[in-house]
Amino acid sequence: MNAGKINFPVHFGDEENAIGPETVDATPTLGEMPAVITDRSDANYWIIPEADTYRITINMNNQTVKIVAAGAVVEADQVFLAGSAVGEQVEMTQTLENENVYAWRGELSSGSLYIPFTFEGEQKMAAVPMQNGNHDINDGQSSSFTQVTTNTAGASRYWTIPSSGVYRIVLNKEEKTVTIYSDKTDLQPKTISWNNTTLGINPYKTTIEKLYMYGTFNAFDHDPGAFTGYQDKFNLYPSLADPCVFVYKGDALPRSSQKDERGNVVQASVKFAVDNHNNNVYAFGSTADAKRNDHNGYITAKLGVEEKMVEGQSHNRYAYFIIPEGCNFVVVNVRNNTVLFDKK
């Protein structure tokens, strides 16, 4: 549509009415707007600020109108990768830690890349660079994207993958950004060095591939054959968007009570270990004051509040978090040493 005024004429029998806003010359919002049906000669208008492709939805039952520029809001049930760099379309994965973030990692060929959105069974729009034509991927840098029709994207507006290789692609549909990492800039998992007393190797190097919860929260229950306190159903696994972000999302975590290392009964304590064969392992604990063979420390976490962690194999192993009631979602960032307990 061009810039200007718009309402929606309604013909019924010999009546000439129109659907318009409640006020004169209304400015469209991104949401559903109240609408009224009046005589066409009296109907108000919405003001379209600039020429663009718009999606218009009229809901007669709710008496609302939605006028959204194609690039203003990302509407997507699924997100795909397409173009000559991909071949047959492949679906991106919605991340557990953020429902607005989609990620993918795998092999791409040199060639074009655009990102179609499937919404309500149709694939009309796609994420593309902000400017017309083909564009560099800005390797490893977050870039804003806009939306055009999928046909336009495939024909004339896309990113160019410079060479064949492994790429990680992360899209945030709320912030309307995309980051394309080549193997030169890709995010790397965290590698640590510690004293593995189980294997008798010191220093022992580990690339963190998962995290294990340990504490009184599960009454030190354990899987068959596993060390006391470790259950795989409470493991945290890396995000496809960032290998240093680990996520648990599932049933509400138990908040059992049990004696801690000092013989005190403590409810719902937890820390995050890199190995499940012993409790004397490299771990991520709280910032509470603690000292081995002297006293444990505890920080009471709150839902939705990010907490700092302390990593290592020293006194921090005796510094725990107290899990908030109802928590079924935990995000641990081992790059920034933060943890979020929440309810989703």
C-alpha cells in the first residue's frame, strides 16, 4: 500500500458502510485495534505512514482490525533455512532457554541464504538483509534483518555464504536479529582443568558437554549404578545457540530435605557439577561463604532473578543455591558464571 488513509467499505444490500477506527485519523499500532462499522460517509480512517507491504486482519466477531507492515512483526510457527547454500530447506530449532530464539548448526555450501517463516501453515515471508541485493554474513556479528515475501528473498535479497563449511546460525525473532558464525568465529564450549580423583589424573582436562545437579534437593537419590546424588533426569544440556549455556526444562524440581556434608538438615540445595562419578569434582556453586571441612554456605534463589556463580574445585563446592518453590526451568551460563531459576 501507499502512504495515505484507509478504511474498509462494507456492502450489505442497499447499505454502504465502512469499518474504521473509533477516532479520526488514527495511527495503527502493532496489535489488534478496536473498530466500528458506520455509514461510509461518516467513517474514520487509519493513517498509513509509508509505502510498504502490509498484512491486514479484520476480525468481525471481535470487531478489531490489525494493520502490520510486513517487516514490523515476525509471525512464525516454524523457522527454516533456504537458498542455494542449503539445498532442500532445513528447519531451525527453537531454543529451550528463549522461545523467541531459533538456532541451527551444520554444513552449508557457498551460495545464497535466506530464512523463511512458516505461519499458520503458509510460508509467505522470509528474513533477509536490511538492504536490497546480496550481502556479506558479517561473520560472528549480530545484524538486524527485515522481512520480504519468500519469492523476493529467493530471487534477489539474501546473505551470501562465502565458502563451504560448518556454520552456526542464531535468529531472534523478537529483536529481529540474526547472527551467522563460520568455523572461524563460532562460539566454543568451555574447557576446564581439574583433579579427577576417580581416574587419578591431575590435571584432567574436560570440555563441558553437560552439567549435573547435586545437592539435598533430591534427597541424594541416584540412578542405578550412579554415584549418590546424581540423576540424569535433572541434567542440563547445552543450547544450540551457545555451547556455554546449559538448560534444564521439565518437571518442577523436588525440594527434599537431607543432611548436608556438615550433618545439618537442609532443604532444596543444589550446585552444578561437570562429572557424575564423584562429588569431589569441578563445580559451579553459589557466592555464599563456605569452607571445606568447616561450614557450608547457601544462597536462597528467587524465581526469575539471575544469580552469580563461583566455579572451581575448592571451597565453592560447599556453596549451594536453595531452589525456589515451583522451579522447573534452570539456565546456567558457564561463560558468564550466572544461573537463572524460573518457572515456565
